[in-house]
Amino acid sequence: MTLITDYNFGDNFAGDDIYQHLLEAHQGLTNAQSHALNARLVLILMNHIGDRKILAQAIQSAKLTKKNKNE
């Protein structure tokens, strides 16, 4: 299995809706609480994926994306 980086939500899924749900989860939180929520969410999703190779690819992809945006 390899990391899926293309849109993978299906035709009947509104990506904007789930993004809005994520934004709403952060409303009213301090920066520290918001960071903690993100950390918990990442750990929950990592546990759900459960594949070290995929997780390593995802971490590497996220690092490269951040690096490229800062350049």
C-alpha cells in the first residue's frame, strides 16, 4: 500500500463541509487548546491508519510540503 495524496473522498462527499466542521471544532479554543486538539486528531488518525510505512510517507510528504511553501 502507498500513501494516497490525490482527492480520495468520493463524488458524494463535500470536502468543504468537513473542513468547516474542523474549523468549528477550533472555535473558542486558545492556541494551546487548538494545538492539543490537532495533536489528538493526528494521533487518532495515525492509529486508525496503523501502517508505519504509510505514516512515514505521510510525515515526509507533510515536511516537504511545508518546506516548499516557505521557499
